[in-house]
Amino acid sequence: MNLIPTEQITEMLVAIARTRSLSEILDHLARALDAVSGVDGYWINLLDASGENLRCMKVRLMPEFHELEKSYTGQSVKLSDSQFISRTLSSRTLQRLTLDNANESEQHVLHYCKAQSLLGLPIHDPDMPEEAPIGVLVLMEKIGGRIDAAPPVVQRLMDVYYPGLTNWLKLHHLVELHREAHSEVTANRRWLNFIQELSDLTSVDKIYQLFSAELFHQLKFEIAVFVTMQDQRFTLDKIVGATPEMQKIA
């Protein structure tokens, strides 16, 4: 059965080939999902670079809840959690959530979103279904809605988008990991320089100044107070301000 016209699939493939980022291909996928009859909302959740969390990358709610979409975007769920999307990912099969089989927190979501049911579809390689999914697509059916005919159409859409989606996700992960590695290297280099500078100093006052500068950088304090114990009594040695204004106060 031809669920999606060949001409429409061709247009999708052309659009996918022209994408330049993960966010762009997600936008194309979102527009395709918006056109599926019976789908009243959705969450596109993809594995993060660690492979330990599902992150909501794109969400569409019913019109009265559009303002909440930004709050959902970027939220992560640990795979170790027993939430619906985690269960769907581990099952690798289509899952349906209703008030009859939802836990207390999931019942709250259904009530809050005015949803009759949620359908969870693992996002996997159509040519290698035995491979681990890269995410979970959750479809929402509003109260009184008719979503039963949508899953085959949506699955066909995901099969078309999967190659581009997985490639851009891998690149996105590489960029994230590179950014994290660069931050770690920069932090380690700064720390080594700090230790070297500290070991080269002979003046206690300069040591206090250098230590305060690093303290302000790491913890965003405004004033550092150095107190030492001399002859069983605390002695105020130095007060350093993070800025010239705070130094005047100190």
C-alpha cells in the first residue's frame, strides 16, 4: 500500500539532501508530521552523545499549549528511568500509553495535555531493525481523537528520514564531544598555569592575589577573606575584592 505518494517522498528526499544541520532536518520532519491526520502532537526524542539519556529535540503540542513547547525542548530523560519513552526505547516496538496502563506521573501528563493516549515509536534503521534505536518519537492523541490510522504513515515517514537524521545526529554528537573536550583541555591548561604561577611566587600577598583571582573565576565570589591562626588566635591577613568596586568595600 502506497501510504505516501511517490512525488511527496521525492520532495522529502530532495529537502533532506539540502539540509545543513540537525535542527534543519528536524524542522523538515516536524512539517511532515504536522500533515499526518490523527496526530495531535508529538515529541521527537533522540539519544544524547553519552547514549545514556533521551533528549527532547522537537515538540509540538495542541494550540492551547504552544507556549509550553519551549519548556519541553531540551529536557532529558535517563534511560535508567522507568518512564514511557525509556520503556519504548528498550522494547524496540510500538507502545501505547493510556490511563489504564500509565503510572501516576504519566496519568498526570495525559490529564494535563488533555490526551487520550500516547504512542511511542522507536526510531530505528528500517534496513537493520535489530540495531539499537537512536531515539523515540511520541505521538499524542487528543481526547476524542482518531490516531489509529497514523502509525503506519508516520513509520513510513521515519523510514524516509532515518538516514539523514542519523547522520546529522552523529555529527551533532561529534561537535558536542569536541566542544566538551576543548572546554576540558582549556580548564586543565588554566589549572596547570595556575599551579605553575603559584609555585613561582615568594610573596604571601601575591599568593593571596593569585589564589583569589582563580577563586573568583571558578566560583563567582565577590570577596575573598584570608584568615590564619597565630598563637591560638585567628588573624585577618588579607581581603580581596573581585572588582575595583568590591576592593574598595573590602
